[in-house]
Amino acid sequence: MEVRFKENFLGGGPWTSTRTFYFKTRAKPPGQAVVQGTDALFFCSPGQIQTVTLNTFPDATNNDTYCHWHHKWVWELPVGWKVTSTSGNISTATNVYTGQKTVKIQAPSGSLPFNPTLNVRSEDPWPYPVNTQTVIQTSNPPSLTDMTFGDSYYFPSDICYSNSSGNVGDFYASTSLPGGASIAYYEWQSDAGIMFDSGTSLASVVFNNPGYRYVRVRSVNNCGVESPWFTQYFTLTYDDFGCGDGGMNFSMTSSPNPTSDEITIIVKGKDSSTNESKQKSNASNYIYRYMILNHNQEVVYDQKSSSSTHKVQTHNLPDGRYILKV
């Protein structure tokens, strides 16, 4: 804001002085609340006590930026939760507390509610309080929805490798995260070799011999709860002269797996006549042959169809592990 002063207001004299004033807003919301030492807000069991802090917080170290931030924060939780200072008595606390950036929170007794919300707002003398809402994670991790290979948008039924190190490529897991859910890490498994790193969202596998293989992945949340496995099967081949890319490349998913009564197979194809890696949800110009083999490599089901979606009744098959080929 610029203010000008003049000697004689009534006489309309010339401006003699100009002063400029600068204002800095204090409307800076806090960052998300997290369990101290992590990057998420989660409670794993009824009655659990966690030390929770704001991951970004205007304080005395950045007063020049936030204009002498001296007010406190109001922590608000649903009824049944308790919050107090880190040195306070949690047994006498309520679900509302006014204090600093780090507090102590206790989950309610009994079963945990599904992803409740914590609200932290400013106690500011200005009439414009600011707040941040954080969902408390109490649910299971989301199930994995898809898996891709390398830089493709699909998962091939046949994987070829030609490098001497045996590193075939990278596998990626896909998931749909509902509100408040998070994944702490992924677990990978395969019968095709040694996993370089089985505890991240990225995995590479060393393969030793060709054959029918599988790779599977599941997610684990901050409480150590695991999602169901998501599995892809493929045939692995090694070629000293390099791997080509001819014919139709496609991937398939089958569910439920394991199954007892019926399994649904969905084929997704990539048209190799173009250079695009664009996934087609339904390749309509092909005839599909669906085969199921038992552990002795004997064919127990063999059916042709023009549809890329196929259902197989499995209730008449003995219990065991089978190989699905398309």
C-alpha cells in the first residue's frame, strides 16, 4: 500500500512525502499431519497412541516469511478419539486440543472407524482461520489392479531376453487408491529367478531357464496388512541373437485366482502393425484358443473362440495347480 502526505490538504498543495507499506498474509495452512518419523497418518489398532506432527509448519525460524507466527493450532478429531500435548495426560484428554505442531493422539477403543478425518486449524486473531484436513488411514491396503512389463502398456504372454546378465526387464504394479489409503511398499515374488529388490514399487528379475513362469505382487500398508496377490503368467525364452517383435502381442488376466467353480479370462492385445504401444481392450480380428494344462503338461481343457473374454467352468477339475495358455 502506498500513502502520500501533503502539507496543506485544504489548500490542495503539492505532494511532499510518499511512504510505502508492505503486508504479508498469515493465511498459510499447515501441512498434512503425519505420524512422527513417517510420511503418513495411520492407526493400526484400537486404543493405539501415536505421536503426530504437522509436516510443514510456520514457526520462529521463518518469521520473516510468515510475519511473526505466534498463534497456536486447534486439533479436532471425531468423538471417541483423544488428543493432547506430548507431555499431557491422554486419559483425561478430549477430541479437541489447542497447542503446538506436535501432539499425542489415541484411537478409540473397540473397532476402528473407516478412515476418519483429522482437522487442524489456526487459532488466529484474524477473522480468516486456515485449516488442513488429513484422513487417518485405518483400512486395508488397496488390491492391485494390473501389472505391466518394461515400457509397454500391457503384460506380454511371452517374454524374451537376450542379454548375458539375465536381467529380463522391469515389472510395474498398478493400483487404484481410495481416499485415505496408502501403500508403504510392495512385495514381489516369482518362480523364475532372483528378485533384485522385492520391497519397492519396481522389480527386476534374473531368469535362469525358459519355461512357464509367474510373477506376482501385493501391497502392504503402514500397519503391515497385506493385500491379495496379483499374479501374471508368461512363457520365458532366451535368444542369443536378440528378441524380435513379430505377430500379435497380447496379455491376459484371469480371475478369480485361486478359483473353485469358474474362471474368467480377458485378453488384451497390442497391434504390431504399428509402432504404437497403445493398448486395445478388445482385439476383434483374431481367433483365440484357450487351453488349460495340468502339472503333467496334459491338456484338460481346449476351446477356440472369437471372443477375447472367455469363461471356463472348473468345478469338475481336481484340486491342484494348472497352466493357462491362450
